[in-house]
Amino acid sequence: MNQHAKVDIRHSTCPHDCPSACALDVEVIDGRSIGRVRGSKQQTYTAGVVCAKVARYAERIHHAERLMHPLRRTGPKGSGQFARISWDEALDEIAARFDAAEREFGAESVWPYYYAGTMGLVMRDGLNRLSHVKKYSRFYGTICSTIARIGFAAGTGKIAGVDPREMGVSDLVVIWGTNPVNTQVNVMTHAARARKERGAKIAAVDVYNNETMKQADIKILLRPGTDGAFACAVMHVLFREGLADRDYLARYTDCPDELEAHLKTRTPEWASAISGVPVEEIEAFARLVGTTKRSFFRLGYGFTRSRNGAAQMHAALCIPAVTGAWQYEGGGAFFNNAGIWRFDESIIEGHDAIDPSTRVLDQSKIGRILTGDAEALRGGGPVKAMLIQNTNPMTVAPEQALVRQGFAREDLFVAVHEQFMTETAQMADIVLPATMFMEHDDLYYGGGHQHISVGPKLVDPPGECRSNHEVLQGLGRRLNAVHPGFDMTPRQLIDATLKKSGHGDIETLEADIWRDLQPDFRTSHYLDGFAHADKKFHFKVDWGKVPVGAGGLMGAWDKMPSLPDHWTIIEEADAQHPFRLATSPSRSFLNTSFNETPSSQAREGAPTVMIHPDDAAALSIADGEAVTLGNMRGETTLTAKLFDGVRRGVLIAESIHPNKSHIGGRGINMLTGAEAVAPLGGAAFHDNKVWIRKASAAA
């Protein structure tokens, strides 16, 4: 008689680099394997919905091509030639190479490098503990959120906003600079609820007619890097037509009269010439916002990944302050809830071991750093050894020509701890097999909502996979890196972190499953004042005095406009580069996660670039034809996709496909720059001037 498999439903949290941090109900089959993954209905933000790629997580966790054993390179760098070795051999070699680099070039010649392949605090941030204890070069993470966070905090004084579930009781949900159908599906859950139950309108502001815009009632299609101009014109109309809430402005904002005077010349005609949005659409949007008290501005990361990104975030955020929407349930703004977690990561990261004199290297400038750029190296010596966890810089980092050159150095030792043989792992000297989130314990928060949770280990890892923490423990012993954090289990680190943060202990949080930390209504809506010292929302910003990140002030921070404006620092098209390119997220990949799973590969297909049909006709480019994009940084070849959902002169390339998927093996980040975005750094992935032409036969 056949015996049925035992299926248990266990709770977890999605660890991937997405603001949704979805609450999950996971099928665990016979205690050994994973079945279906669903969004949990018990957590009110996830509300039973999860993206398709995570729903199919069994396809990823049980993938036949997962790394299972430690490997040592046996052929040239990038050849993919490796031989299996033991864990002791691998860790011994890494430790020996790190010690050798330190003896010859100093401790700062070692640079541990990581990012958000997992958002779990223990497995993501523990690498900092090794850096701090050993006085290795420290790490400044700039690829994702730095620009957006500063722009939001400049207005409110804190990175926190209205309860995102209030989208469901709004009368107008403005989704600005983000494509949640692709990147954070739960935003659409709550916006759609408002439309169904209240007749609310959904407005989308973006640079192409993406999947979110296709579901919107109001579509604002603008050129990349011009959101600030559009926002200023909207506020111009609000003041001009008596739609500004002057009582609210007088009580809650710093300089409404100065703002109004400043906006006199920021007319819809002025903004239309810059952004491409017709005057009548600017005015209609402004009137809708001005007459809809419950207007919820859901602001995203996308429109901040520009050289004027912080100023753009601040300009958009100013609109609900002008209308006074913050006063109403379902009104105000939200971007991220980083300000409410209050996590003390001192044990996880080893804060007590930080030496402030140790240099801090910018994640986004890895290409420049590995090729010896003196400024990027902060005046110090070369990087000679690296341990990389949770990221794939050979594909995702800007200035890929330099990144490739740097990783090809024979004098650079690289160890990569990974789940699959990524393009970065292929360049490594030692490759270590890593666990996935269901195979270890960790602590999570929801950037796009208000919950914290413990993600427990559900199944044993395959082969010889080890967690990030286990690798750090093994290296710590060999490197004589002494710190209590190395002697603790992940559960002990979680427990200690929760207690130091005032969140109780691990057992209590596990009993809660997902704990809601959303502040009360008055606090969330800043009805007792904003988080600046003067309790005001700041229209006027001193960008040199915003909270300073680990790398200090960067870029042309002293040239930033103090009041909302269109800052003309973007990489404008010119005669040699007549197009503006944005590299937007796809639906089935998440950065380079999921690009190894067959279902995601089938959905995304080969790399394409969207081009307006009229632009294509002018260049005699046909749909489906191979084209090369280029600029002063490099070139990439992919397939043209004729698409009338962009402004003329704009190109959109969705997703970060592996370099090898592009014709000629050069990926989209050959074209992106690593110049530091003011005021605190960051990468301007959606701010590129390029040329486009038919690909040559040699491409």
C-alpha cells in the first residue's frame, strides 16, 4: 500500500531584496523537502499574496545545479575549471591568503564584500563583524537604498511614514517611481482593495508603460530623471488654484511662502518641456491630488537611481505636505519603515571592535577599487583579498569593464560563498556552497511594511552547504578573530539582538510569528510634528547637514537645490549619445536571483531593449533585430523590442540578465556609471546616456 507523504505547513519570511518581505506559509514534505510556498493570510500586509517566483521556490531550493561542495580553481580565472576540496582545505586556504595579504600589505588589503542576497540580519550583516575585529577595509553599501532614504528623511526627518496598509482606505493611490507588479506585489494588493471597495483611483508615475502603469487609472509617462520638474509643476498648480492647505502648511511646514514664491516659475509649460508630460496631464493630476484629501503617495526606489535622485525623492514627497494629505487616514506618504525597527546589531556586526581610522570602501566603486583608482581606494593600498557573500558584482555592479578587469587580476585572491555558480563565483579562487533561507535561522524586517519576524530553519541543507555564519565561525577560529558573536549560534545572536533592541526574546517573537511594530496613527502621520528638531516638514534642505552615512558627503552635494526643483546634473543625452537609458527591474528575476530557475528564464527570455517605434524607424531598426548600445563606459548587444510606451529618446532594458545571455557576453551594466550620487553616495543605474545602432556581425 502506498504511503502518503506527510506535509506540514510552516511559517517563514521571504529573505530576498524586496520591500515586501512577504510572510510565507511553506509546505515541508516529510521534513526533508519544500513544496508549495504561499503568502500567509495571517499577516495583514502580505494578506495571502506572494509573487510567482517565490511561490515556485521549490524549483530553486531543489535545483540540480546548486553548489554542494567547496571548490578550488584549477584553470584560468573565469574558465569554470574547479576541483572539489574539503571544507577544512577551503577555510585553511582562505585564512592563509588573508593572513599573507595582511602581512605584506596591511589588514586593509582584505575587503569582505556583501549585500542583500538575503535581508536576514544574521546572515547578511555578520561579515561586518569579521571586518571590524580584523581591521579589514570596511564596507559601505550604496547600490540600493542610500539615495532614496536621504531624500525622504530630508523632508520628514525620519525614514518612516503612513501605515502602508492604509492604501486600502485611500481614495487616490499614487505609485511613483516603482513598478510593484514586478517588484513588490503587495502594494497592488492594497491599492486594488481601495479601488474595489472605495472606487479609489490608482495613478502611476514612471518612465515607461510598465505592468503597474497598465493597471493604473491615471498614467504619467515622463523622461528619466525629470520627476523633480513634474513634482514642482504639480505644486505650482496647487498653489495657483487654491488647492494648497494653507492652515496645514502654516502649522506643519518650514517655509511655505518661500516655496510658493520659488514655484512661480515652475509652471506646467516649463515642466512639460523637461519631462515630456503634456501640460494638460500635469494640471489634471494636480487638480486630482488637490481635491482628493485621502491621497496616498507610495514612493519607490526607481526614480531615485539617478544623479539627482535624492532631490527627486524630496520633491515628490513635498506634494502631500502642500495638500495636507498627511492629516487623513489613507493620506500622506510612505517609502520605507527603516526608522521604526530600532535594531541594535552591535553583536551581529561587532560594533565594539570598530576602528574609525580603518578606511571605508564604496560598494558601487568596486571596479575602480580593484583596478587601483587612488580616490576610490581612499588613498590607501590595493585590495589583495576578498570574501564575497550575498551578491554578484560581476553582473550587478556598475562599470562592468573595470569590474571584469579587476577580478581578472592574478594577484587578487577571491573566495565566494554562493548558492549557484554565478559569474562572480566563476572568477573565484575558492567557491563555498551556501544555504538558502529555509535551511538556517535568521531575523527579518519588512522594509515595505511594519513587521519583524524570525525565519526558522525548516529543512536540512543539501550536500555540504553551510550558512554564512558557519563560514565566519570557521574563518574566525583560523584568523584569531576573537569576538563573542563568533561563539554564538544564529538563534543566540537573534535572541541577544532582540533583547538589546527592546524587542523581548526569540521565543516571544516566534510565538507572535510576525510582530506588527507600526506606530500609532498620530505618530505615523506626524500629527504631533515631524521628526526634525523644529517639528516641521522641511521644504528647504541643507544637504550638507543630513545624517551622514559611513562614507561621508559625496558628489556635488553643495550644488544641490535647497528647495524642490529639477536638478540638471543628470546625464543628459547629447549628439554622440542621443538616448537616455533606464535599466528597470523585471518580473521574474530579482537582481540576479532567480535567473537560474527554468520558469523565470522561460518568462524573461533573452535580453531586450525597448525603443519607441518612431525612433526605431529613424534608425532602420526592426523589431527583434540585434542592436548594440554604447557610451563612454562600454557596449552591450541585445535584441530590439519596439514599444510605444516610452517617450521618444528613451530606452528601457528590463532586468539584469547574466552577461553570458547578451550577444557577445557583455551585460547591461557595461553602460552604468559608478560616480557617487550626492549627498551620501549611491549608483545612478537609471541615468545613462547612450547611442544605439544595428549590431555588427562581429557582435
